[in-house]
Amino acid sequence: MTTTAIEATALGKRFSRRGDWALRDCTFRLPTGRVCALVGPNGAGKSTLIALAAGLIAPTEGTVTVLGGHPADARPNIGFIAQDKPLYPQLTVAETLRMGADLNPGRWCAATAERVMAGGDLDPRARIRSLSGGQRTRVALALALAKRPELLLLDEPMADLDPLARHELMGALMATAAQYGTTIVMSSHVIAELEDSCDHLLLIGEGRVRLAGDIDDLLAAHSLVYGPARETATGAVGDLDPHTVVESRTTGRQLTALIRPAGPLPDDWQTREPSLEELVLAHLRSPAASALTLDPIRTPTKAQETTT
């Protein structure tokens, strides 16, 4: 069994010859068994990356391998839910699940489907077209999880759900992933939700990878620091010159900055580890900051840092 769920090398996608690049020069590796948060602003390329990994579209440049091979070859082992949750509107709920079982002989787990469907107030005889957005999400998740995929790709899966249903289905999702060792890639704008569920981060900005790695390692590589604002003759903050500054803000005589430390800080500086939300927002607000990729397979203690 491969130890890599997805590996991209200089991956790029452009949808027309003269159009803008949806993704460009994306290089990262996602190990198997991770629950990966895929985050970034609207239009950053998240849906494009998921579609490439699912084998629904082909790259314009570079390569992507999924479960050790071409995405199309890995498709029987992939579960995928798109933003619009495409289902056959004329089928009933029961017929939709029966179709899932027929298309996945030997893999289908009816108990998993029933667990996801429970609590959704779903009539098995109801047609898909009559369901609410949240109910369609529940059916789509039941189809994807009951297939017991090795890799599950979810594009904004919980957007149609109320907070209680989000919490319930996220629990079912995490329990199923733990039971079967499923690798999950999940895009979402709700960072606090991802912080509680995910152990790996892939941050996309302007079509490029900004951060990639296990969340604990990425957080440990950064520090949120507070100290006196001391400027040099050139206007730079002298005390932070040796460090990689992702974002800094000055309020009066107080400086707050997110940095990647290159050594000890002055004694009069306070420091703490950032939260995932603080880390993500700082990088999104500072697109010119150097990217950081931590490879937990090849170099578990060494960061590869690039400037873009």
C-alpha cells in the first residue's frame, strides 16, 4: 500500500489558452491517513485541485498522482462530493442508496449509510428533487462514506447544513475515517471547524500552495510575537530582521507579528504559538510572504521554504 495519498509536482491548470491560471506550479505531498483541511479564498483554486485529484479534469502542466497512480486508475478507491452535490433528481432516497450498493459490490457498507442518514428526517420514498440542501448533503455523504473509499475528496461538504447537523455529520465523518483509515481532503471556509477535525493543512492562495504540512508542525514553525516597535534607519523593524516575517502590525509603540523564528528573540518580547485561524488569516492577508512546505514523509523535521 502506498504511503502517499496525493502527490503533485509543478501542477497547473488553465481552462482556456489565453485565460488565467486556476492553479500554477503546485507541488506538495499528502500522506495517507491524514484528514487534510484545504483552505483559501474564493477563486484560489481549491475546487480545481479537488477535480484534478478526482480525475475529472486533466492538468495543463505538471503531474498529480493519486494513491500511487493516475487519478483515473484510482477512481474506484476515491469518494468525491462536489459543491453542488449532483444526484439523480428523479430517484428516491432508497433507489439512490441501492444504486450506490450496486455500483460498489464488495465495498458497500449499508450500516455506514444508515448511520449517516439517521437524524436527517429522510423518507426513503422521497425523491431527491424534493429534498432540502441539507438533506441532499446527507444523502451524498452516505453514498461517499458507504463506499469505504481510501481517499475521500469533499468540496465544501457542510455548507448547506445547520450548526447541529454540521457537528453530527462531522462526527460521523471522522469516526468512519478512523475506522477505515480513510484519507480525507476537505475544503471549507469555517476554519474553527477544521481545527477540531483536521491534522493536515493545505493552504492555496492565488493558485499556488502557500502552506502545506501537518498542522502541529506548521503551528510549531511559527510564533506570534509582541514587543516594542523599534525601527531602523531604513524603516525596517530591526529586532525581527533575522526572522521570516509573515505579517506585522504596529499599534502605537506595540508591534505584533507572525514570524518563523530564525533564532532567539529579545528578552522584552512576548511569544506564543498561533492558533490555526491566526496562522491561516495571516498568510491570506500577506500573499507576498514566503511559502512553507513541510514534508512529513521525506523530511519530518526540516522545512522547505520558498519565496513566491
